[in-house]
Amino acid sequence: MMTALPRVRPEEVGIPPSAILRFMEDMTDKNMNLHSFMLLRHGKVAAEGYYFPFHKDLRHPIFSVSKSLTSAAVGIAIGEGRISLDDKVIHFFPDKQPENVHPYTASMTIRHLLSMQTVHRKSTNKEARDIVFEYLHTPPSHPPGTVFAYDTTGTHTLCAILQRVTGTTVHDYLDARLFQPLGMQDIEWETCPLGINLGGSGAYCTTEDLAKFGQLYLQDGVWNGTRILPEGWVEQSTSKVVDNSSAGILLEGRSGYGYQFWRARRQAYCAFGAGGQFVLVSPHHDAVFVSTANTMLNRDEHQGILDSVWTHLISSMQEPCPFDVAGYDRMKQRLSALKLHLPKGSSFSHAAAQVSGHPYRLSANEPGWTDCQFTFSDQACELIFIHETGRSRVVCSMNDWHIGPDPFFGLPSACCAVWADSSTCLIHIQLLEQQQMFILTCRFDRDGLVLQIKPAGALKTNHLDLVLIGTPINKP
């Protein structure tokens, strides 16, 4: 049964509306590509924001937050006596073992998988049909328990272990034990070709689902008086197990790593997924913050979200908190008007009339486009790519978001265009059901067109990361 978290005015839980306003303003000032956020204190929603066209019912990819779901499943399975932390990984896969198991691989345990202290320097082959087979056959580089190395295929191996001992997928295993008791909506979770949930990624859920998951951990694994996670598992899995100073990403000062959870400042911890998917739990403040976003254009941009949370939200929590009627009204108005970050620019340029409707012959390119054509009006921009077998197009609103298919995958997207200067048109495309965006920088002059396409996201887009040279095609 789906049940919503209770909603309150932020002052009722010790948060000034002005703090939430400052957080939103800071996200705007940083040009942060935030999709949604939710702030809980004392188990109640103090604020939630959805950046149009994203909305509260949308299931968003959460990437490596999936690892924390897997961690919860491991804890439950331990509580049911199905597995233990010191079980050898190789024990569960007699059919996938190499003929001669390396001693390092033979001594690797579930505990090592959970804490990213496996025998590999990085993930093994994530594209393999049988990921676990490849994992066990990849030569190890060091003994388990000696090196912190982020290893998504290790988390997938945890899912494979759970599926073997429970006889069902981790998704279905958690559905009755965690998802349904918390009233989490229909969780989607991708599987590998063998039907095993990906474990290290692949889950989709709503913003409120993430908040409920964080609140469960804040409540030590208890929900409505019922214990969901085994007693002691929250503390054990979110405490610092290993130093992560060698981590290749910047996240909360590399404060340590637990069992598929990252340590944070002020004794907090978080589940983290690429691109700004966060579940931040601060027991000291009895608070949970969650976000969905796409910060993949810059590797460590996600940290800017948490920095703003600590600076503007958590630091402002106080008891008691006086009611601020005017501030609350401004906060509500701002929340109701949130939109995806728009690039700065104008809706008009004299160049629009000069280039509109005129085709350009494109330089050779991997996608195989031969020509392109722009059509501008006061309210919209249309870009068409022409290739031997047909054409693809994108329609953008000028200085606003238009909902329609993107030109590369044909998936639902938000598309906008602005003139950054008199000769440069910027086109931003954000896919709505996949973690992917594109920035098209279109520079026009008398000699033709230079069109840069910059992808940022999780889809395979290397062939689209390019610069095209367009030569005007003379009219007959």
C-alpha cells in the first residue's frame, strides 16, 4: 500500500523558510542541473521541489544509490540466517569457478564486496553476459581487504549471491520486505542478460521513495513500529569500515566508506548515485535530504549540492523556529515555479532570419548526417539532421522548455534554445526518462556553421561528442 510521508510547514520542524529559499537561490546561482529535492526533519517533509518538467511521480534513475538498496537486502538476508559477512564468495558459484582459483579470489568474502575491498583495482566487465563469471575469472591484483577500489561488478556479485540463496531477484526479495512496508511506489530495477538485478546501478524510483529509504535508516531500520532491517545493521553498514582517501571522486572530503554507503561530515552518511542522486542522512539533526539531478557535465559538480545543503539548510535548523508568514509564502511561490536550469541568453537575434530555412552541408561524421537545417520563429527553433535513410528533428522553445522527442534517440525530452550572443545559438536537450543531456553550441557566420554537440549522461554517446562544420548549400 502506498502511503505518503506527512507534510508540515518547515517552521514546525525547526527550519526557517528563508533557509530553503537560500538553498534554491544557491542552486540557481551555481547553474545546478537539479531535477528534484526533498527535505525531511523529525520524519516529516518540510520542503520538496520539482524542476519542471520533472515531477513528483516520475521514476528517476538513481544509479549507485542502487548499491545501498543492495546493502539493505544483504542485511535482511543476514538477519534471516541465509548468509554471513564472512562467507566466501566463491562458495556460492561452484559452476562459475575457474579451474584453478587464485588464493586471493578464494579468500574474498561478502564483507569485502560490501566495503569495496575486493581483489580488483576497478570494476571488471560490466557489459558481459555473465558478469559474475567474468568477475571470478579476472586475475586479481591484490589480497582482499587491503585496498579500497570502487567496484560496481562486486555489488552485482552480491545480487547474484542473494538470488542464489533466496531463489528470487533482489527486487522481488525487497518488495515484500522493504518496498511494500514503506509504501514505496513500483520500483523498477534493470537486470543483466541472466535476469539478475544489476545491483550496482539500474534502479528507478521517485524522490519520495528515496526519502522513505533515508528515513528508514534514520529510524534504525524500524518503520511504523515494525523492524525492517536487522537490529544493528544500520549502524554497522553506515559506519566507517575503510578509508577511502584513494577514491577517484570528490564526495564529502572522502570521509570513509561503509557497506555501500559513503560517510559524510558531522557524523552523517549518504547513498550516492552518479550525477547528483543523493540520500543524505544526518542523525545529529534528525534530518534527511534527497535529490535527483544530472551533474555529469563536470565530474565533481555533485558535491556542490551537498555543500549547499550543509551551508543553507542544516546549519539553519533550530528549535523553536518562529513562523515567518511572508517568507513561507515566498518559499511556496518559488517552489511552485521551479524549472530546469535554462541557459542564459535572448530569444531573438538578427541572425535568426538570415539562417532560418537555409540548409548546410555537414562535414563527414560518425552518425552519418549529410545536412542540417535550422528554422527559427519568435517562439521556437527547429533543427533537422538529414541522413541517407531519413531525418531526425528537435523542436525547442525559445527561452523555455518544449516537451518532445530528442533527435538522437527519439526519447521524451525537454528542449530549449537561446541566443547566447548575436551569432551563437545554444540548444539544451534533457532526456526525461534517462540520465542524459546534450548541449548544442551553434555558431553562425558568413562562411557557414560550426556546431558542437556535447553529451553528458549515462547513455552510450561517444559517437555524438563531436564538432560539425557546416557549409551553406546555395539555393538553385
